[in-house]
Amino acid sequence: MSDRLTKISLPIWLTAIFGILMIIEFFFSVPQIVTDTNVKLRSWVTIVSAAALILGTFILTIAHVKRAYERKPGWYYSLIYIGAFAVAGALGLISVRETNFMWIFNNMTSPIGAALYSLTAFTITSAAFRVFRARNWKASVMLVCGFIVLMMLLPVGGAIFPPIVPIGEWIRSFPSSAGFRGMIIGISLGTIGLGVRIFLGRQKEHLGIREEKKEAS
Amino acid sequence: MVLILAGRLVSLVALIILVGAILYYIQRAMSGKIPKLRRLPAVDVIQEIVGRCVEMGRPVWYLFGSTDMTTPSILAPTVAAFQTLSYTARIAARLGAKLFVPLNQGLAYTMASDIVREAYVAENKLEDFDPLKTVMYLPSGADRMYIINHMWEEQVAGAFFLGSWYHEAVIYTENAAREGAVMLGGTDTTHNIPFLVAICDYSVIGEELYALGAYVSQDALQSSSLAGQDIGKYLAIIAILIGAILVTAGISLTEFFKLGW
């Protein structure tokens, strides 16, 4: 098979055929064989993702081994990675339900993840400080609205000034949700446009393909 | 047997109209009639950010957010961000910028790796592409600490935050802002759009994320499809106006939709 067929034409055709199959199943009453095929295709996605995960882990491990071997700055962190990978990997291979493996997950991975997640509170605060400055009238509107909604959510806000609760609720229910709905409509249109371009094979950079175009926009 | 599933007729008709409009404009472009489109400011910003990084001798980062491509709501913005990555990587290769693309999902990692490699090949700069460093797989969870730490350590001068962004958007953009990086942000995750718009120097809002890939492709046929999307916007505006008038007049549309259309 030619290089173009395997690298460009085949992936585009497969994308279009499988994509259209999914669309047909969503809108139309289809024979059971189509539904079964689609279920199988969706399982393939999970399997391909798992294979890609193995590849990613393999490359990450190579990168760390190389860094530790070449004694590059921070090489000792790579040793920690290699040790952790070896221990967790070995325990996982014995059994993922094995007590020691689950202990690592419940007592190390999970709390570290939660601790990192908690960083959001601090960064949101400093980001809010950066953003909520009345530099112009638009920023001032945002500042006022943000303040009203914040006071509405705090118990003290309603206690000090009771009308702030319905005002805050009105901001959330009407101007805010209207804006979001507008965005959602636009995003849906954008997604459909992207899908059409991909199905037609006009947009194929996601396949790692970038052909020189003759036309200029 | 019912051919169309209950409650999906209206969506199907809307989809057919929209796809028809997009195909119509692509067809027109093929016959030489290119529609006039508003140029997204973000297109010029990409080169500006990468150029700034080269001048300062500091790296440029391209971050994706969530990249779990088995989730449909994440898949679409991630693919859209891939289109822009291809363009950005090519500029980075051309100008000699140090590009870094971290990803936290295996499938997205392999795709991004291919895209960036192809961009370096296209610019005859394959020697500048490091398969272990330019695009890096960082397991989900561990990626946050690595990214924050290296943002400070490497003094990132420019960063792109495109794709499906959740709470990490605030953590990363705020750290990059403190480091003085110039940022372009864009996501279709509605609750994080305000953060990216507020913190980033430049932003693409919602659907502009999808349009950006078509703009940077320099393919007239791709950008023509955006004119087709505008037909959908006009229809949505008309539907909203009719709906608002009917609701104001006390005519409920609930019964209409209960018919299973």
C-alpha cells in the first residue's frame, strides 16, 4: 500500500465511516447489528487508550532512567520515580486488589491528589485579586456582580442586607445563564463544524498530517 | 417500525441544515467564491508569543488541560487544540523556540507527539525535536506539581492553554501569570471560560477554539466552513427571538415538544 493511503486516506475514511455510524445510531432506529458494532467500536477506543497509556509510561520511564544515568539536575527525583514505579508496578501485577497496592493508592496517591486539588483555593483567591479590579466599566460590572453573588452565597450577606439574596439569584438565573447558553450554542455549532471538516478530510492535523496548502485564506 | 427515534427529529433537522450550509460554503469556496471572514486576533498572537519566547531565550509551553479522549465532551476541544498545536509547533520549530508540551493521557500524548514531530520535520528542524522532552507524558495528578514547579524553574515566557480545561486552568494560568508569561487561553468548558478570559492576556472564547484550527490551516476551504456555521447562529438567534415572543405572549412550547419531536 502506498504511504499516502496508509497515512492519510485510510485514517480519514475510517474516521468518517465510524463517525457516521455513531450518528446514525443516535438518530435512527437501527438493526441490532449496527448497535452491537458501535458498542464494539467504543470498546476498541478503551483498548487503544490503554495501549497508549502503556506506551506513555514506557517513554516516561526511559526519560527518567536516562536522566538518572546521566546525572542531570534533579536526577535523584528520577530515582524516586523509578523506585515508586517498580514497587507499585510489582504490587499491581500481583493483584490490583491486593492490600499493599490499595494501601499505596488510598494513603499516598489519593491524599497527594487531594492536596494538589486544594491548591485551587489559593490560586483562585490570588487570581480573583488580579482580576477583580475596576480598570474599566466592563471590569467594574464584573466586580459588582461578583461581589453581589459572593455576598448572596455567604450567610452574613443575607443577614446584613436581605435583598442581596434575590438580586444575586437573579444575576445567576438570568444574565449569567443566558450568557452561558449563548456560549453553549456557539460551542455546539463549532463542534459540528469541526466534525464536518474532519469527516471530509479537510482538517487532519490531529492525525499528525500537515500537507502544504495551495490556497491562502 | 419507527425510523427516527422519539425526540430527535428537531435535532436531526437542525443538523442537516447546518451540515448542508457548511457543505454549501465549502463547495462555493471550491468554485473560487471565498466568503469574507472576521480574522481572529488570536491567529497573530500565536506568532507574537512564540517570538517573544525566542527573544527572551525562555521556553514556550502548550498545555491541554484534560485530555481523556474517551470522553466525548473532552475529545472535541482536544482535537481542536491539536489543530492549533500543529501550527504553533511549526512556528516554534521555524523560530527556534524551546517548545514544551506536557500531556496527562497516553492516547493524547501519542497524537501530540506525532503532530509536533511532523511540524519539526516540515520545517527541516528534526534535530531540535527531543522525543523525550519536547512532548512529555506526565501521569494525571502528578502533572500538576511538575508543571507548576517547572513553570517557575524554567521561567516560562509564553504559554498556550487550549483544550478542555477544568480547575487546573486557574492553578496553571495564575502561576504562569506570576512568572510574567504571555498567555493565550481558550476552552469550551463554560464554567472555566471566565477564568481563562480574565487571567490570560489573549483568549479565544468557546467556539473560537474550534474556528482557530481552521484559520491557522491557511486553507480557504476550511475557513469557508466557518461561514456555514454562521447560518446556524442566525437560526439560533431566530429561534431564541420566536421563543422569547411566544413565552412572553403566554404560549407554552412545552406541549409542542411533548409530541416527541
